[in-house]
Amino acid sequence: MVFFLPLQANDHQVIIRGTITRNYRTFTKGDVIPFHGRAVNNRKQVFFLTLYQNRTEAIPAKYVELHDEDISFWEKQRFIYTGDDIQKKGWQVKKRKELEDKTLNYIADLEIENRIYKDKFAEDYLQRLIQRIHYPKFYKGRDQYLRIKILNSDKPVLYAFDNGSMLISTQLLAITPSERELVRLLATAVGHILLDSNLKNIDNYSDQTLKQLGAIYKSSAKKAVKNIAGQFMEEFEEGKDTTELYLGNKIFYNNISGIISYSAWQEYYNQHYHNALTLINKLIDHNIATDEDYLLKAKIFRQMANTREANFEALSALEKSVSIGTVGLRDVYAEQGIILMRLERYKEAQDAFVKYKNSLEKAGDAPKELKWANQMIHKCKILTPEIATKTEKPVNDTSDVEKEE
């Protein structure tokens, strides 16, 4: 006989019906009943939970056949991980509202401190990826929306908050190797939001804002959501050609090229030259680098070595920067002058510094740099005759050696 047991479910709570497959206590084989969640005991036995006669009954999962064919991936995860809490505690709207207010204040402070990286196109691209992972609207006692901002940081971090806000750092975006990996990362953030990780991890006694917002997760929460993100990727990709599902790296890197470039400059200023070069080469290898990217490559090579090969590599990058010329970077000429002086090509170096001086005079806003440019031109003029004399000396002249002997 099929019948329905009463279940007082919270609005928008995920309820999954299931059929009892064998007699169990007061339940008869064939009964179809609504379940509001899942539980696992200390012996790792799985139970499905239903409300019966004003108390929660736990029925072993092995005795239940769930009717979950029409349930979405994320609905099923919410049923498993949050269903029983919501049934017992409700949506805790007041607590969530307090958490949201703190979150909004935290993000507003980041805006004031210029710690939010502004790139409308990249932000929209990330939002579109999130919308592929989960429809942006979700419910936690009231309608909420998933949304993302880019955090200006040289640390690879990703934060998710209970109200649907996410922060992904410029550094994490820059080092992400593919769109597929980015989708997986964003799926973990969505998982933490939908499965109430923040609400479960609030630390009211910490002075650290992120702990107060529940955005620093316990290892158990990290492990659970990492596994869920893996399951999501399997379902997301099932039966699909991944070459059509994700952007190729050239288009992917082009979508976030400004962030990659920005992070490369951060790494350069932090003296992490190999890291900076790796990021810039992402853009160069895919033919999407700007004149500024090539300028940075030259600066990196100059800092890393003073070999003939490194200097010529730097010069080549500077020539490419000039040929692109989308921004018209005057620092290119200063950098050229320094490299050419390393190579003792003083006349060419002087010409580069003159171009640098002319660009400064045209801009009229850098008196210290103008003074330095004049000094460098003077140095080149002094050194030019000396190098000319040095090159006139025969290669096989051994007079100095003979005098020493």
C-alpha cells in the first residue's frame, strides 16, 4: 500500500520522496514517504530522515529507493548536507542577515581600500561561468544571488560568503591553467555557499574578519566540498565533448589577460622573477601580449642576468613592445638605453635616452626623470669616444700582456 506520511517542511527546503524496499519498524515495504535529509552515524552507516508524528525518524539508506531522478545536482547536495539542519533550526534568517551585513561591510571596505580589481569584462566572464555552474538565484529564507568580484592580491585565494558573494584573487586567476580548472575552483566556492559552510564555521571569538564571516573553513568542510566539486565536474561533463564545453587556452587567457599581466607585475615587484616570466609567457606564447607585457619581459631579463643572451632577449622584447605601440610606453626607451649601455653600444644608448627625454618633455610631468635622462645622455656622450678607441685596437694586440711579462 502506498501512502504519504505528514512532513512539515520549511519553504524551499529540498524534499525527496522514496519507496521503502522492506519492512522497517512502523514502515511497510512499498510505502512512499518524503525525506528531508540524510545522516551518517559513527559507524558510517547512512540513513534518510523523515518527520513522523512530530519526531525525526532515521531509516537505513539500504531500505530506501530515492526518487531523485528529477532533482538537480545541487539540490541533491543540499538535501544531503543541510536538509536536517534546516528541518531542525529553520533558515536562521536573523543570523544570516547579521552575517550578510558584516560581509557587505567587509567588501565595501575592500572597495574603499582599492583592493577590488576593476575589470568589467573579466568580472562578467566569471559571472557567466558561475551561471553555468548554478542558476544565480538560490534560497536561504529569502532569495539570494550568486555574484563575484576580483580581489587585488598576490596570494592565490578564493573566498565564498553565505549571502552568495565570492572573491577570487588576481593571483589565483593568473595561475589557473585552463577554463576547466577555473570552473572546478568556482564550483567549490558555490558548494561552500549552498551547503552553509560559512554558517557552520563562524568564529565569534576571532579578531580576523574572514573567520568571523565563516570564510575560513575547517578541513572537514574543505574535504567535503572538494569531493562535491569533483562529483559536479563528472556530472557537468558527462557525455559531452570537453573541447566544446570549455574555451581553448588562447581565448581563456585573452578573457583574463589584464589580470595575468597585473599579477605578473605584482610578482616582478615582489622579486619573484621566474613567476613573473611564467605569467607573461602565457600571453606571449598565445600571441595576446601587449606592449606593456613585452616591456615587463625585458625588465625581468635585465634583473635575472647580465649575460649577452639575456641582454639580447631583453632588447628583442623591447623592439616588440615598440612595434606594438598601443600605449606608447616611454619607459621602453629608458630600458633600451640601459640594456644598450650594458652591451657598450653607447651611441645607440644615447639615441634611446634622447627619445626618452623627448617623450618626458612632451608629457611635461616628470622633472626627476627628465633630470635622470639628461644625466644618462651625458654619460653616453662621455663613453662613446672611449668605446670607439677600444674597438680600433687590433684583436691580436698582445702588447699589454708582453709589458706585464
